[in-house]
Amino acid sequence: MTVFLHTLRDLLADLSVGRGSDALPERWAKLLAALVGDYPADASTLMVAHDDGLQPVAVLGLDDEVRGRRFSLAAHPRLAAIAAHPGVCRFPLDSPLPDPFDGLLDEALNHVHDCMGVALRDGDRLLGMLTLDALTPGCLAAIDDDDLLAAAGLLATCLRLAQQLSDTRSRLNQALDQHFPEPDAPRNSTPDWQSPAMRRLEESLALVAPTDMSVLLHGETGVGKERIARRVHALSSRREGPLVRVNCAALPEALIESELFGHRRGAFSGAVRDHRGHFAMAHEGTLMLDEIGELPLAMQPKLLRVLQEGEIQPLGSETPQRVNVRLVAVTNRDLSQEVAAGRFREDLYHRLSVFPLQVPPLRERREDVPLLAGGFLEDNRIRLGLANLRLDLAAEHTLLAWPWPGNIRELEHTLGRAALRAFGEQSPPGQSARRDAVVRIAAHHLELPTAPVDDTTPPESIAPVARPTPPVPLREAVEDFQRRHIAHALEAHDGNWAATARALQTDSGNLHRLGKRLGLKP
């Protein structure tokens, strides 16, 4: 209980300064482990309710990518049953309802045999859910319902306090919006990024988004610049206004001025009616100019004038029109080099880059690959109509080792193709997807060339597993390999479990849990 109270104190302290409930996985994982870590379960989750379902904020015994998934109640009948139950919901061992974690608990793709859960509520409002799963039938029968309800009550209190802090900050921000033109507090919770690069980017977003400064987002193709632009708008005082996106590369050169600034009827041949330009559409909101480096030189002085004067003059109009627009420019080019080459005006460049933000490529934020992969796996699970879709260990290592020249877009498409290949191997052509199918993506489904492994990766983590000689059961062989693998890594790190977890690229709480199950911890 002491560990729980200390962790709760740290969690609430971080929440009070604006970090959201899904931004502190290490805090939530410690809370979950302190309350249910000693239960005889192979996996436990703490999930938070969102409008479109439930999302895990802490997991024990499951891969970290599970926290990147969303579980809708409509698609998962067991979760819906737990949400509707007033107390501890236990499922019969022969329940026909599919478990959301079937095939995710071990490498053998075993289906969960024992499952229970408790809805976390604030009155009649669903805050989240606590779930326990075990592979051994009847393993959870010894858990006392009253003890579990007490643990669930404490977790519900944590979620309620977290939401109250978030609501208080939201009301404060609304009050600041009414009295001050530039609120000084971030609006939304920080996404659950694991990489230092993305956390630094989020800190910069929290600084600049509440202001009206122009922002220049630059980064490689496929890194998610449009998503960051939407974050700038969502975190700003203009979030209730429009967000207008314009792709400068897709605008015909002869129509760029009309598209941006508008025109009056009869301004040119074919102008049969008045047309509002994108600047007018974005009034009191945010205008995102994508691929700004493609804007022709002839148009750049006109854009500069609008940014300086805050006025547009539609074609065919004699009267300037005031516009109040926050500009976010996006490019995958190095505009400073474009300026040096004479392809981009230096004065416009400096006007756009009041606050430049570099979106890091995926190879510089590999810690985020599991979370991103989890979301893409869930999308493909739904698309293929599967009970579950997961990566095997070799596939996980391949994803982490690949440099991802195409960034997040390449990861998304790679997993989409791999899911289809894996499903095709498991199901004969022409047959529809089985709702109880658990499909595992192997490394060969990814069709990625073998990438060099980082020097810090323990050789044992990539060594081929020796094939067990019959009649050793598959699960016993897998556990024996895990036991030897973890024991060797622990020895290399002088028995330090936290350092071992970092070296094995797994969650520390999950490693402790697995170590206890394998007999490596008392």
C-alpha cells in the first residue's frame, strides 16, 4: 500500500501541471502492479473510457503495443458484459464469447481460459475497466471478489481524480480565453510517446500552440506532419474555429491566387459567381499550407503581404478584407537551402518560421514503434474480421531494427500488407475470415530486408530458438527459452531488473510479472 500511495502522489503531482492520464504509463503501471500484481493472472489491464471505446493505459503480462489499441464495446462482447455488470464479472470457462486478448498472452497463440473484470465508475458514468486474464482454467477462482472490488475502487478513484484535474484545467483555460488573448496553458493531454524526441516536440507544442505565432513544420515525408498541425490547432485558443488545409502542390498555378484569396464574379473568364478563398474560410481559425515549398515564386510576395498586413484582396474586388488567421506552414524541403538556391524568398521564409518545429523521423524515435504498430494492428484486425492480430517476437525485432525510410506511412502500409499475407497463409483462398481466428505476423510476412541489429541488443534476443524435441509441449519449450533468456540478461546486468528490461526492450512491470511466473523471482 505504501508503494501505491507514493505512486498516486507522483501521478497526481504530474497531472496537476497538465500531463494527461494517458501520458504517464509508468505511473499507471506501478499503480496497477501495486494493486493486482500478486494475483494469479497471466495478464492484467487498466483501461480508460473514451468516446469510441476503451484504451489501456497500463498492462501487465502483455506486449507494450497493446496500449496503442482501442477496444470498442460493440466489437468486444466480454468488455461490454463487464461494463454492464454491477460488480465482479466472471466468465464461465466454456463461455463462447471471444476474449479481446485471445492469442496475445503467449507465443503459442493460446486462447484465454479464465477471464474476469470490473467496471470502474463514477456513479453511473463509466470511467474505465480493470481486467484479469489467465491461460490456466480456474486459475482466477481463488481471487476474492471483495478484495478485487476494493482494488477497483482505488483505481476508479485515481481515474476520477485525474479527470477532475483535467476538467479543472479545462475550465481555467476557458476562463483565460475570455479575458486574455493568449492563454498560457496547454489544452490537451500529451500523447503517450515513449521517445525523448517526441516528448521534446510535445513540450515545444505546449509552448507555441496557445499563441498566435506562425509555425513552420518541417520533416521527412510520412513522419506525421499533418497530425502535428492538427495538434497545434487543437491546443490553441482557435480550436473552436475552422482548420483549413491547403496543398500548395495540388493548386493549378493559374488559380492559386483565386484559391487562396478568393475572387468576385466576372473577375476573369469563367468566374460566374463570387468565391471565398481559403484565407477567408480560415477566418478566426488556422490555415495549414501544406507543401509550402512548392508555392511559385510569383505568388510568394502576395502571401508575404497578407501575412504582414492581415488583409486579403479578392480578385476583382476594390476593397481589402481583414482576416484573422493563424498560419501553420508544412514542408518536407529544407527551406533554408531553397532560399540559398533562389527558389524561395528569404523574407517570406523568416516570416513563416517564427517558431520552427522539426518532426523527427521514425528511425530517431524507435521507442514509439510498438505503440504505433498496436494501433495499425487493431485497424487491420477489424478490417480482416479477426479475433486478434499480433506480432511474433522475431517480427517485433525486425520492426525495431528497420530504419523506416518511409517513416510512419511505411510502417502502416508494411503492417497492412503483412496482416493480409499472414491471414492468407492461415485461411484457404475464397473463405471468409473466422471470427475466432488469431493470426500471428511473422518476420517473413513483413518482407523487410534483414537490418543491422543495434549493438546494445543482447545477442540472445535475436538468436534462433532451438527446436524442442518431442514430446515437449510448445508452451513448456517457450517458457524454458524465456527463463534462460531472461536469466542470462539478468546476469549480464548484475541482477538489475530495470536495466534488464531496457536491454530486452520490454516494460519493466511486465518483465517482473513474467519473472515471477517463470520462477526467477520469489
